[in-house]
Amino acid sequence: MARLSRQPCEACRRNAPTVSEAEILLFKPEVPQWQILERNGIMQLERVFTFTDFRQALDFTNRVGEIAEAADHHPALLTEWGKVTVTWWSHKIQGLHRNDFILAARTDEVAK
């Protein structure tokens, strides 16, 4: 499988399936620091990134916003002093889609 971050995102339709357990087992090793959480019955990918100050956290938030806008797929971003919490999930299908793992991998690259 090609690096997850290099795979294209696809348009996510309302009736698109969420990722299967087999797909999660395939994708998760490429984003090992991300947690799979369930909130209000919706599976989400989440990771907290830490920084030395608010300026670095804000710069990171803006860079993640740029990759999100380019992919037309948008996370929840919580920017605080010295940290940013990024949460990916697909709103249309109320769960995780392949795109969420792709964008999580791209977010990791932004953090490097």
C-alpha cells in the first residue's frame, strides 16, 4: 500500500460506508499516535500536539487548516497555549472514512 499521506482523498457521499475493522487494522499503524475515540456514538481520530508557546500552536493550526481546505475535509481544531487537539471524522457519514486516516497522516507530516 502506498504511504497513506500520499493517497488521494475521495468525495465522501452521505451513503458512503465507514471504515471496516480490517481497514482500521491496515491504516492505524501509519498513524500510531492517533487515538480512536467514540463520542456520541461517532468514531473519531484524535491527537494532541504540543508546542512551546501559543504562536507555534497557532501556526500549526493554520497549516492544518490549509491541508484541510485543500482536501475539502475539515477537522475540529482546539488551539490552546502550547497545544492543539486535532479531531478528524466524516460529518456526512457520522463516523470514520478512509479520508480521515489520510488527513491524520498528512497532519503528522505538518507537525514534523
